[in-house]
Amino acid sequence: MKRALLALVAVLVTACGLPPERSTVTVQGLTVTVGNPGPGPLTGDPTRKGDGVALRIRGVDLTPTGDAARWCQAVNAVRWGCVLPEIPEGSALQATFTGGTGARVENAD
């Protein structure tokens, strides 16, 4: 019985692939930080060439600066889509924005 259960688990892991990647997303002011607690690097979908870590940001009066200007594109007036490079285990990347007096990041995932 024990062997059958182990074999079933092995088949399920193989059939389902690796577990989904995990990340932490923190918003502080106009900066969104994506952290990788591990295990392993945060890569996006490794089966898709050029695919990176996807980040969605919703906010008002935002303009990406620094690295975020390369990573992020406006989806519409209040949403940004960002493709971040690989984030090594235990590391984090920041997407920083500027804007007018009413600028704010409402949420990110």
C-alpha cells in the first residue's frame, strides 16, 4: 500500500509539473516590491521563451521610473503590466513610479 501511494504521488507530481512559483508583493508609496522567498528562482513560465515574472499594478497618475520604465507598459489609464527579469531566491526587485500630487498605487499582484 505504501509503495502504491508513493508511486501515485510520483505520477501526480510528474503529470502536474512543478508547484507554482511563490512571491511576495509589497506596496509602499509609489514603489512595488516583488520578493522571492524561494525555493529556487522566480522565473515566470520557463517553457515560454522570453517570459518573465508577471506583475500587474493598478493606480492613479503613475509614470514608471528607472528599471520599471523598461519593464512596465500601460494597459489603460489606471493599469500597468510589467514583465520582470528572473528574481533569484532570497532577492527582490522594485518597480518605482512617479506622478502628480494625487498619484497612488492602489494594488499590485
